[in-house]
Amino acid sequence: KQEVTQIPAALSVPEGENLVLNCSFTDSAIYNLQWFRQDPGKGLTSLLLIQSSQREQTSGRLNASLDKSSGRSTLYIAASQPGDSATYLCARTNYGGSQGNLIFGKGTKLSVKP
Amino acid sequence: DAGVIQSPRHEVTEMGQEVTLRCKPISGHDYLFWYRQTMMRGLELLIYFNNNVPIDDSGMPEDRFSAKMPNASFSTLKIQPSEPRDSAVYFCASSSSTSNEQFFGPGTRLTVL
């Protein structure tokens, strides 16, 4: 069974700290890896998409990397702010199609303390 | 663009009633996805469409669930009859075959009493 694991389930850091969120998957037959943010009671906001041929993507203070051989992706958040507090989800699509099922991890709930 | 639009945002119904959830994807997107989110199971794909045609419905829990996409700008997810275990947040997402990035709607929070 293909699984996506995110550790830790929850993380609390002081404002200004740089942090890394981890995502691992059980097999390397991955096509795309997408990171989302979910605020309480809200929908998912797409943060970064790493396509099959890419190894990383950057947007502002966010950097996501993908290492298929080790089955890992990381989301790096620089200079964290209280507004970054949310649940961060990673999701993969499978090799063999440009679209299809996004398989999600359970998320990491991030709390950035002022 | 207004993004993916879902209605209603909240639905409370009694067991046995029919529930219809609606979704309008982003204009120009040719893929549409229905997901369900619960505390226990997280986010799970129910069904997805490409150019209005259902491609994979293996995530639909049982025959009580059905989904349609009559045109490129509208889709419905119907539950008949509803049961308390169907209580969850249902998300619709859409994407374009040129970018692969999925964009989610705000979700419908369904409570079945």
C-alpha cells in the first residue's frame, strides 16, 4: 500500500526560527509531490508543486525539495512568523499519469509563537 | 478567477436523507476531483473526472455515493441515503493537464444526525 508519512504530527517553534517539515513515502514510483497549507476550518492552499523531473521549488520563504531515491521530501520555512501557523500537508501522485489520485499524509500542525 | 466554488459550505441533515454537494471548477481546468477529509482517515480521494468523464471511482465508499459532471463547469456528489458515518468535510479540486497542480475549494462540512 502506498503511504505518505509526515513527522512530527505537531511542532511548536518561536517566531523567527527556521524549520523543516518532513514527508516520506513508501515507494519511488512517484510522479509529483505537492505541499499544501490548511488553516482551521478552511480548504487547502497549494504552496509548492515539484514535478517529476524537478528536485526542488522555491516560493518566498518556502523551499521544498524532493529526493525520490530516499523517498523523502522536505519543506523548509525560513524566518517563521505567527501567520505561518497552520497544518501542512504533503501529497504525491503516482507515476504513470500526469494527473490522478493525490495521496495525502496526515499533516504536521505547526504553531509559531510570537 | 474566483477559484473552485463549492456549495453549500455547511450541511446538516438527518440520517436517511439525500444530500447533494456541488462544485464549480476553475474555468479551463479539465480535471475535477472529489475528496473527503475526516479526523480518522485524513484526506482521501473519492472520484475524479477528466473532460467530464469519470476516470477513477475506486474511492467511492459504496453505492450510496454517486457523482456526475454534466458539463465542464459543474459537478455534483450525491449521497442517498445519508448515514452518520458520512459526516466529514468534502472537498472539490480542479487542475489543468498543462500544470498538474491541484487547487481546492473551501469544502462542504457535512453533518448527518
